[in-house]
Amino acid sequence: MTSILTGIAMTGLGHGGLWCLAVAMKRHHQQVWGVDGRLSRKRLFAIVGSLTLLTAAVTSVIVWGFGLGLVTYFGVLTLAGLVVSMALRSLPAWTPPLAAAALAGGALAAFAVLTA
């Protein structure tokens, strides 16, 4: 059960973190919201995205160890990046609620794994 929850946590946090990092860039920010955002908002997205990806990596390493945890983390991160890039390309207006749901699910799963 812990392995399944860890996979859910890595997938959700990876998707949400990569989306935050993408929206921190000017091009994707305009693509999603139609306007170029303030610098402070972009920095906030960059910080949240980085911390979210770090949380996913730490959760994976705690559960599966350093070797298998990092390999699995980078594999799941690759798939999450593919999903984010395809969603930003085809459905940019739908990406904020999808990323919020992924972040919420990943955070809950990570909390369940780390407190078990």
C-alpha cells in the first residue's frame, strides 16, 4: 500500500511542480492566462514548483531508498512532464484546475506515506 501511495504522491507532486515551473515562464503564463504576469507571481510559481519537486524526491527516497527512489522519481517525472507539455499545448485553459487537483492529491498521498 505504501508503494502505491508513493507512486500517487510522486505523480501528483511531479505534475503540479512541473506545471508551476512551466507557468513561471513568460510564454506559458501568457498561454494559460492571456496576460504576462507580474514578476513576483512568476517567482512564487517557481519557488512552489521547486519545493514540490523536492518534496516528491524526498518522499520517494524515504520509501524506496536512494538508488531505486531516484530512478523511480526521474521516470515518473518524465511521464509527468510529458502530460504537462501535452496539456499546455492542447488545453491550456484546463491546466490550472488539473494541476491543483494533482497537487492536492499528491500532497495528501505524500502526507499519508510520511506519517505512516
